[in-house]
Amino acid sequence: MQIAAYFASLDPINLFKSLPGGVAQGVVWGVMALGVYITFRLLDIADLTVDGSFTTGGAVTAMLILGGCPAWAAILAAILAGMLAGVCTGLLHTRLGIPAILAGILTQFALYSINLHIMGMAANKSVNPDKFPVFISSRHVPAAILTGVLIAAVIVAALYWYFGTEQGSALRATGSNPAMSRALGINIDSMKVLGLGLSNALVALAGGLMTQYQGFADINMGRGSIVIGLAAVIIGEVVCGAVFRKGSNFAVRLGFIIVGGILYYMVMTAILWLKLNSNDLKLFTAVIVAVFLAVPYLQAQSKSSFKLAGKRGRAAEKEDGAHA
């Protein structure tokens, strides 16, 4: 009876009404995931700076808009602030010899205090869309989705062009094979600093957009960003692989990172609709990431020639036993 009452209390109409908001937020998180993709996939670095630089982008955006700056100028300043945070992590790693993951943790740790100072030692700052013009707002979800998709498309196109240039190709080569890149005369330290700066610039951009969308910046708004970014990257890659089984070009893969962010947030929206405890969202996120991380590995294992040979051998043994 309790189970029947539980399902009876779920209103599908409420789910459909909340999905557009999930899409709008998913696009923003997809932009953030593009930054994570640069370090995680292209540079092969687990950068934890993003939990702090996402908040930095939001804090800078909020304070500048409150100070009278136009939204576009606030976003540009947020991008610059995020880039500086990434460069700081890069210098800690390349100049001081600190492992990349620890360098990211140190920068993230420092950014908590820096973000508080940016926001005047306040835990949050409100940006009322009725008083200040913003790019996107939760009060106009369809317009927010359209604006977010346009911004994401421009970023994907810019990244596709950049990583086709000589410098972009050198950055990709650095993550793929550092030893060979060094032998070819590429300054891999400079490429790592550049990549971390570019990555966190995109993360801060997403933080600025999220501040405008939700109408406030909070000191904890970036907590767990790295996991959400990884979820979007992994989901996007798995879906892209399922759609384009024979492979796809770099631009398509970048586009599916945005799709991954949207799908992730739609799943989160459905979980909230199911009236599950919101405190368990991080648990669900961890499960989703683990599942999608395991899918490519399990697919590869199922296609392994050794495994197939083993299955055939066992089948042959069973047939021989049956004949005997």
C-alpha cells in the first residue's frame, strides 16, 4: 500500500515542467565539463582546482554586476580570474615540482579564502535579475537554454579551431606523449600551464553563467564540480561512442560533452522528482560516474580476443563432453 501511495504521489506533469530547467543548468555544467575535458583527457591531469575556480567565476561575476558593470564585462573578468587560478596550479606543478593533483588541491584550498575576500567576507551575494541585466536567468528558462546553447556552440567552435593550430596540437601532444613531445622541442611545462589556464578559464565562465542563472553566488557553489564535470565528460563520451560507432571528429566529441552535461542534470532532475533525499545526490553522482566509467572497460573486455577465445574453448569442451 505504501509503495502504491508513493507512486501515486508522483506527478509526471511536474517532471516535464522541471526538465527545461535541468536542460538549462546542464548546458552551463557542460561548458564547465569542457574545461575538465582539457585537463582530464587532453593533458591527462586530474585537476582539482575547478572546485575553487568555479566559485571564483561566480564571485567575480556577482561582485562586478553589483558594482554596476555590464554582464559581458563581468563574464570576461571571471574568465581572466579563472585563467589566473589555473596558471597558479600550473606553476606550482611545473616550477616547484608539486604533483599536479596536490597543486590543484593547494590552489583550490587557497581560493576558498580568496573567494570570501572577493565577496566581501560574505558567504553569498544575491544578483537580482529584476535590478541587474544578466545573460541568462531561471525566470526565463527557454531564453536561458537558447543563450546557453549559443555560448556553448561558440566555445566548441573556438576550441575546435584552436586545437587544430600548431600550439593547440602541441598541447594535445603533450598530454598524449610527454617524452616524445619534449624530444620534438615542445616546452611541455609551458603547455601544461597553458592548458590548466584555459581549462579553468572555461570553468570560471561556467561559474559566472551559473551565478547569473540562479541569481546568486555562494562560497560552496563549486563544491563537487570536478565530479560533475567528470560525469558529463564520461556520459558524453559513452553516448558519442554509441551514436558514432565508427568514430567521430574532435568537434563532435566536444559537442557531446555538452550533451553529457544536459543528460546528467536531467537524471538529477528525475531523482529529485522521485522525492529521494537531496542529501544523497552526491552518492547518485558517484554511482553514475562509476557506471559510465565502467561501461567502456566492460565493452572492451567483452570484445577481447583472449576472452572470446576462452569462451570458444569452453564451448568446444562442452560439445566434446556431450559427444562423449
